[in-house]
Amino acid sequence: MWSAAWLAGAAAADDVLDALAPWSEAHDVVAADTATAAVTDLPTPDHAGTGLATLLALARRRSAGTGPDARVVLPAPGDVRGLPGPAALRSAALEAGECAVLAGPALALVPSAVADGVLRWTVHLVDDVPPLAHPSLADAEHDLRSGVRDAADTLAALDVARPRRGVREEIADALRRRPHASWPAGTPGRPLRVLQHADEVEAILLAASGDDPGGAMSSSAALARHDALRPLATAVRAARVAAVAETVRVLTAA
């Protein structure tokens, strides 16, 4: 969202850099391989990474004449919608569960924690960016809400949803530990509400997935619970992708 706002001239570079602070104390940037390093002038992973300002300059340079098309892709096994190639990018993004794609500059950025307080952004060259593959924001919001109800009904029917002490505190703690992000001026309210709801549902999913005191749940019950929660996890990812896409659309419409 910040990258799109900056490429569209709606945010300053310093604002983009400041906005990343909640995610990690320090950030660095490397090329995925020697071929990418040769094209981008970024260091290879066996060298110290460069700063984020270099990445912004690279994105600006490579986006000349193209639109500020920035998107988030949240792949999972069996669900790689919107994830471009090459194969090395697909593998890295699947392992991380996320990547940022700058379609104009033909770059994809995969984050990973490489040391305490250091988040590394590995830059891949993109072969071809597929069309946006996400529901509308309205559909994503509806699917998220209905997914919560469906998962609760299924778990209750399977008798694998057992109340336990402290679960509300676990959910609240998970939400407190999430980075408190800031957003560009002009960010619409509805996508932010969808992002907040997705955070809340994800915290519930984490608590529900770990609910097996003393290992009392049978393997078949655990599998049934996993199958019941999987569509909800997919709805969380789709809601986040749709919320970011709608925000980018609004911020870059001028």
C-alpha cells in the first residue's frame, strides 16, 4: 500500500521507510541470485544487504512509464493465486507465506527474518505478472464473515470445539503482538476494517488450532478440525489481498 502510494506520488520516500518500522527494528535488501544482482545492482545473499532506500530507487527506476501496480500475494500449499514466476520466487514465497509484487518494475519482494530484529527483503525479477486473482472487497468481507459461522457450526457438529480457560486472553495477546501499522493519507476506511477483522479471525484461528490440552484429541478429530478451519484461513488471506488491492486502487486513482 505504501509502495503504491509512493510510486503514484502520494507519499514521500521517508514516509514509506518510517511505515516499515513496526515490522522490524532493521531492514535490509538483497538480490535473490547473481543474475538478479547483475540487473538490479543489489548485493547477493552472501553479502551484507543494502538499505531500503536503494530498493525504492530501484523500483522508481524500473517503473518508468508504467503504472504503480503494487499488490500483496499470500500463497499457501494448494493456493498460489496471483503468484508470478520464476520457480525460485514461487518456492520462496510459499515458504514465507507472503510476498509483495511490484508489477510495473517487474519485481517481487519476499520478507524473512534473518537475525533478531532484522527483516530481509529478497528481490526477485518477475517473469510475468498474472492478472489480479482475488474476490471483490465486498465478496471477501462476506466470505470472511460467513467463514467464521461455517467453521463454528462445523466444529460444533464434529464435537471438536471445546471451551477452555484463557482462550480469550490468548486471542487478545496475539492481537497485541501484531505490529501496529500506519497507512498512507487517503486510505479508505472499509479496507482497514476488513484488515482488522482478518487480524481478529487469524488470532482466533491460532487459538483454535492449538487447542488440545494434554494431547487428548484423537488424530481423526485433529484432522477434522484442521479441515474445518482451512477454508477460514483461505478467507483470511483473500480478505487481506482484496483489502490491499482496493486501497491501492483508491490511492493510485488520481
